[in-house]
Amino acid sequence: MKFLGKPRSQRAAFLPLCLLFLKILHPGHSHLYSSRYAGDKVIRLIPSTEEEAYALKKIYQQLKVDLWQPGSISQVSEGTVTDVHIHHNGSRALLAFLQETNIHYKILMEDLQKVLEKGSSLPSQRSRRSVPGYNYEVYHSLEEIQNWMHHLNKTHSGLIHMFSIGKSYEGRSLFVLKLGRRSRAYKRAVWIDCGIHAREWIGPAFCQWFVKEALLTYRSDPTMRKMLNHLYFYIMPVFNVDGYHFSWTNDRFWRKTRSRNSRFRCRGVDANRNWRVKWCDEGASMHPCDDTYCGPFPESEPEVKAVANFLRKHKKHIRAYLSFHAYAQMLLYPYSYKYATIPNFSCVESAAYKAVKALQSVYGIQYRYGPASSTLYVSSGSSMDWAYKNGIPYTFAFELRDTGHFGFLLPEMLIKPTCTETMLAVKNITMHLLRKCP
């Protein structure tokens, strides 16, 4: 009330300070990521000939585009959809080149900064720190996700045990949740990881959704009860903790880890090209500045080494490996690094078919399924191939929604439908593995 009694001039001077203070506390959308994406475009191209594909590869390298799909320039080929994020400085040159060469294109996002500012997939200004009443229909920062894990560990100790498998390059703990009813009997297990690529935020959102659904429906849903009674689930909501944190604070479209390279200024390794299975072969890059950089040697990234060590240690009872990515709407299984049929193809293919049908039954969303090499593209050093080669018979990689309209910026309003349909697919795969199938 004292404020009301102040002279008008003092009040007038005080108000801008209040507004400034509020802006510092709650930075407006216009300042997200320091407006670094203003004028940037996302353009979709489909080269109709090998000549066009070759021309696109050359211009992409010259203009240093950020490829959203496929993973690397080497994978651009005739008939392949390529979604490119181009800095505003280069967009004029790219569009002029496309018009000159008559290569068909479509602008998916005219101004990337404006899409971000609409709040399509960025944290809104509401507070999300407190865990009680945790909102699973928004994206959460690494700190919030780890607080949530600690909270569940305290409040659901009968079904959840949280532990760390190591430290990231920047010293962050690599937390995993062990979910399942504790019993003395030997139990098989399923590994689930999300967020191996930092910018794919829908992955960590699904990992959290899976845990929430398991805890909520354990008593009421016979399928979930059977899953948690007969299996353990090891769930890693954020694999690439450093990269994920960086995608919230500095660069929304960061993909790699954050390790330093002694010879190059570029940071990070593609954590899904760093595994010891046909390491640094087709679909991976040896250049540290590329998004698909395979690293200086296999398991060079502490995050990859920690997960590989854990899987090696527990491979006798881990029967399935599920990794969640975005975007493409696909359910993939080995091999990624070659065109060949896996020994237990009929069993895995049948599980994939049923999972995709179950997923489609909710909202009619269609997923393609099949071997990663022929369904998506050839890539070496992937976690899925490594897990399969190391004796885990069911290994899958999900590419969640969408097919490019939003890309990595899947709006928060689509978290619930995406996770709801994906839950059915995961339950289907899990029940399939509980049956007698090798």
C-alpha cells in the first residue's frame, strides 16, 4: 500500500524497472535462443534424378546446411526426401539455385524463429519445478526430469529403483530407472533409452510417459501387471544428457554429445554412430564438424561406454532393446549397417507388424516398419545393431511423429496422442517377447 502513496513521477520511474525485472525472470519468447533462428527456413526437397541428388549434395556442403532428414549429406539420393534447415544468410542462395536448376522444393517453415516463438515445442512460462502434479504433456528440462526421477525413487520404491551407470563428458550423472515388481525369481529385462540425439525432445517425453502409465495402470491393467511382474524395465529417459541440456540453453537443434576434440573446434560425436559395430563405415562421418561424426574411436563417448558396459554386464537377461528417436514415423529393426536378413527375422518382423497395427488403431497414424537399412537408410555404428550383435534378440528403434510438418518441433499438444499410441506398440512388443519366440 505504501507504493500507492508515492509521488506519480516516482511510480512512473519504478514501473519500467518492474517490467525489466519481470522480463529477466520470464524472458519473452522473442528472446528464445537469442533469436538465432530469425529468418532461417526449413525446406523439403526430393531429387528426381541422381544428377539432382549430386547437385544438392554439392550446394549443401557449400552452404553448410543443417540436415534434418536424412542424417548426412552422403545419404541424399534420387527419390529421398531431404528436409534442410538453412540459415537466413544462405536461404536466398539455395532458393535461387533450386529455381535455376528446376529442382522441386517446398518451404516447410518460412521463419524458424517465429515457429519457435509460437511455443510449438518450447517451454512455456509456467513453473514446472515441483514434481507433485507433474505435467506429462509438456517438454521438461534435464533438471526437471532428474528431479522427477528422484521423486519417483522415493515415492514408488516398491516398483522403482533409480541408479547411475556413470558420468557424462561434462560430469552429469547418467541415471536409469529400474521398473518392475521385485521378486527373487529370475526375470528377463527390457532396456529402453530416449534422447540419444539431443534435439529429439519427444523421446524423453515418451520415456516419462511410459513410466507414468506403468505406475498408474499396474493394478488395473492385466497386461501391464503381467509385464511388470514378469520383467524388469531399465529406462534411461535422457541418454545424451549434455546435448539435451545444451538444446534447451543454447541450440535447439543440437544433435550430438558435447565432447571436445583436440584438433578441431567443433564439439560432439553422434552417439548413435559411436558403437563398435561396423564403426565409422557407411552413413557415418569421420569429420568432427559433421552431425554424424563417429568419434575418434568406438565408445569414445562416456555416455555410450556406460550404456554398452551396462548392457554387456546384463546381456544374459536383457531380451529386448528399444531406442526412441524422431522423426519419420517408423519402427526399425536390424540391420542398419547392411542389407541383410537377421536370423530371427520372422519373429522380429511379426512383432513389428503387430506393434504398428496396434499403434495405428488409436488415431490412424501410419508407421512404416522394416530393416533400418532399407526402410530408412544405411548407417553404421548404431546402438540397435550393437545390441543385436551382442546377443539381445529383440532390438528396435522407433522414429516417432511426425513426417516433417513439425519435424523436431513437435508441438506439446501432440505429446499425449504420440505417447498414447506408442504405448500400445511397446506393450505389444513386450507381450510378444514373453511368448515363446527366439
